[in-house]
Amino acid sequence: MKGLIIKTKRLIIGSVITLVFISLLPDRVSAQQVITGEISKTYQVSLLDGSSITGRLMLITDQEVIIQSASMGEIRLMKTNIKSMSLVSPTDIKKSGIWFQNPNPSKYLLGNSAIPLEKKTGYYQNTWIFINTFSYAFTKNFSISAGFEIFSILAGGDGPYAFYINPKISFKVANNLYLGSNILYANTIMTVEEFGGLATINGFGTYGNKNNNITGALGWGWADGVFSTSPLIVISGMTRASKRVAFVSENWLVPNVDDGGYYGFFSYGIRFLGEKTSIDLAFINNRDIAEEIIIGVPWLDFVINF
């Protein structure tokens, strides 16, 4: 049994290393994209020199792409100079101009939305310096996140070296409706007395689009070989107020084992958006926390897409 546990931990650690390796090769993954498109739809074209052009697709051939830009008119681009070409969602077409795609639509603060990552894309997330997460989509419906803390190293290397792995499946089932589920497993590399790891099995649904959405989730915890009888309830939401600013909230109802009721937490925050990055500044609060810190416990993270 001990040997099986060691092998399982090594497998999980290997998954983390694999995701780190993948994250070091973003340009190679992007360069493999096949350049295709549908006439009269709006696309954002990223060029190998680092620039980008957004406009309506007028013509596409084996050698070139012709884009009608609102500011520069008709532009002819050789396919050999194009790094990627992505469809612009109608929700990103505004009177003030075209917004870049929301770089982080699949994640709130802790939990996920049911909006899937695009195939062969991923992100690196750092939370309060100490927690590092890598996520990668192997297909359009399946992705894996894995993370680890570095506080143990900074504190002198005595452990416990906590880590987690979080596979997720999600699907678009109708216009503006997504369903998904995931499993979160967490443990430590070095033995912690009376701790054998924990897990949650979660199901969730998201209504909305990549800029504005709300998600409801139910999760059942597992520890010491036993599942919880009452689910964790999570309600999350995101709304994009401008090209570079969004608001995010994630709220939890945690089962109270002693009396069978629930204990609640809520959060509120602002998300600053870049074309490939996002930064969250949020606060987690409830009645008890507010007695000590009226605005709540601060939360800070940043995400880099690849």
C-alpha cells in the first residue's frame, strides 16, 4: 500500500513538471495553428513580429489573407507572417472599438467556471507569491490544473510541500450555457501526522459568455475514506465593465459538521485585464472576519496565458 502511495505521488509530481515544460513552449504551440477563417467575420490576426491587426476577413487563399481594418483599410498579409488568427466574439465588438478576448474566462478566484479553455492553450497563475498553478487544455473539453506551494522551501525546507491536481471536463450545451465537473485532489509530499490527503468532486453550470457570466457549483468533500453528506455550495460571477477592467465575486456556503447548517464566506474584487494577462485584487469576508478586518482578507493573484 505504501508503495502505491509513493507511485501516485510521483505521478502527480510528474504531471506538474510536464505542465511546467509545456508552459515554456508557448510560441511553438501557437506557431502550429492552421490559418483558416470564415469570410465576413471579424478576426484578430497576430503576426510573427509581435504586432496584431483586427478586422473583417475579406479573402483567404493558400498564400495570403486580406483583412478590412476600420482604421487602416484593406490589408494583405502573407500567411507565412501570421502567428495566429482568432475569431472575435460579437460580445467583444463595441461602439468604442473591438475589445481583445477576455484572457481569463474559465477561472474566478479559487473555483472554475464551466467555460472551457481553448484547445492547446493554458495559463500560469501565481497567488500571493507562495502558490503556483499551471493549467493546460489537452482538448476543447478537457484540461488539467496542477499546483504547489513554495512556502515550505522559503521556510527552510522542512515541508510539508503541499500540492494539488485538478482535472476538469466542460461542455457548451446551448447558447450561453455551459456544464462541467472536476476533481480536486490535494496532499503533501512529506508526511503530515493524521493527514492522508483530501479531495472534492464538483459539478457546476455557467450561464453567460466570456465577459459576463454566473456560475453555480456543488461539491462533495472526501477525507479519511469518507464523503461529506452535505455539499459545498458556491455561487460565482464575473462582469467586464470595460476593455481592461472586470469585476469578480466568488461566494461559498461551507457545511457545518457540528449543527448540520452552513457557514458562509463572500468575496468581491476587481480584475485588471491585458491581452494575455490578468491581475485580481479581491477581499474575502464574512461577519466574523469583518469584526477584525472590516474590508476582509486581501487576495492577490496574476495570470499569464500561453
